[in-house]
Amino acid sequence: MKSTSTYHKFLIVIIIAIIIYSTFLLIFDFNKIYDKISEFNIFYLPLILGIVFASWLVLFVRWSILLKNLHISIPIKSNLIIFLASFSLSATPGQLGELIKSKLLKDKFDVPVSKTAPLVFVERLYDLIGAIVVSIFGIWYLENGFIIIGIMTSFLIFIFYILRSKYFFDKISKILYNIKFIRNKLGDFSNTFGVINPSIKGKLLATCSLLSISYWFLIGCAAYLVLVSFNVHEIQLLNMISIYSSSLIIGAISFIPGGVGITEGSIAGLLTLGGIELSVALVLGIMIRIFTLWFGVGIGFIFLKLSGGLAKT
């Protein structure tokens, strides 16, 4: 059964994450790490979770707008359940596991996968736009930060050029279609340009970009409150937003499932530049990811169950 196979694959990701986190923690003084974890101020817990939920709602609004632009109408309640269910597979390379949204929409509402799967790529594109914008505010944390931002911006412009040119898009599509994994996930590429191109134009581009920036700001605020909850005040809010978004980009580029290990290590490394001890920074990096990634994964599995799960094939 396809759904069972999906759960088994994700279980492997969970096990790998546990091994990586355990290795991180065992390398350093366990007593010091335990003391730092015990300092967590539970007063901030509802604030952190509330902001994380708010950031999800921003992404849901963006997803709904993208669907509406393609004249796909789904009842709000069902759409929200499917959207949250996709978080169950967000700890996958490039968050491609969120293609589960397309499969659920096909199973529940007979919406062609070829019409919605490209939107997952569009979402990642808007995520990158938002991450680059908010990263600029605190990029002085990196010695060559503006060079990195320049490279990412140039890459983004190149991607937009490809996506807006049908000639080059068709050329790239033929190459990607020959990759079995991508072909199996996305199926027919013939309508992909017709989905992506109108999703990155005019007012829609501006609206979805602003929503993406809002998302990164909110999730960065949640990460900042994690620091505050551990009585860590060396890092300013805008710097933390930049640190988090930059680290997520690095994790995504690694194409390791969920960026596990890479993202946490990047967060920790950037925090140490702000004067935080490495062992403490690693604890903070892991705790931030628990709230911003793994909490969402858990919620995703709950809503995947509520959605009825994937159809058996």
C-alpha cells in the first residue's frame, strides 16, 4: 500500500533525526545541556505555538489564492485539513513531500494532480523570495553575507527567467522528465507551464511575495521567542529572523530530508557569531526546529488521519 510505504519512509527520517540530535547532544557536556533545557520558561510556550499557527494560516491563505487563480474551488474546511495534512511530509528534501496535497485533492475532489503539483514548486519559489528578503535585514552576521544574498538573488532571477520563457521551460522540462523520481511524482509535464506561469505574474506575484515575507517574519519571531524562553538575549529580533531564514535555505540546498542536522548546525553556527556558547547554540537550534518543524509534522499526521489518508493503490 502506498500510504504504508510513505509512513515507513518517513519513519526512517525520524530515526535519522533522533540519531543526529543525540550525536549533537552527546558531543558536549550533558549536564550543561540539561541545565539549559531546564531553564525553559513555559510562559512562552503558548506564544510560540500561537505564532507558529499564525504563520501556517498565512501560508494557507497563499495556497488558497494560488488555487483560486487556477479556478480550483475547494471548501475552506476541507482545503485547510488537506493543507495541514501535507505538513506530515514536510521533513523531506525540498519539502517535496508536500506533493501529498495534490494526491489528496485528487482522491477527495478529483482535481488532476498535473494541475496542482506544480503549485508546490511555486510555493517553494515564493518561500525563497520571502527568505531572501528577510535575510537581508540581518545579513551582516555573515562576513560575505551580501555576496551570498547576491548569488541567491541571481539564482532566483534565473529561475524566473526560465519559468517565464516557454522555450527554455520546455527544454528544462524534457531533461527533468527523464529523471524517474521526478517523473513518478509529477507525472505529465505538458500542463506545467500553464500552471506555473500565471502563478508568478502581476498582482498575484506581489501578493504571494508579501505573504511569504510575512510568513518568514512570523516564524522568525517564534524562533526568537524560543531564545527568550531560555533567557538568551544576545540576539536581536531581526538578526534571529535572518539567521533562521538563512539556515533554512542552507538546509534546503543540502537536499537532506528536512535539512536535518544541516539547518540546526547552521542556526547554531550563526548564533555563536552573536556570542552564544556552541553547546547552548546547538540546544537552541534543536529546540527551534522542534517548534518550527517537528511540531508541524506531528500536527500534519493528525490532519492526515482526519482527511482519511491516502487512497490505497
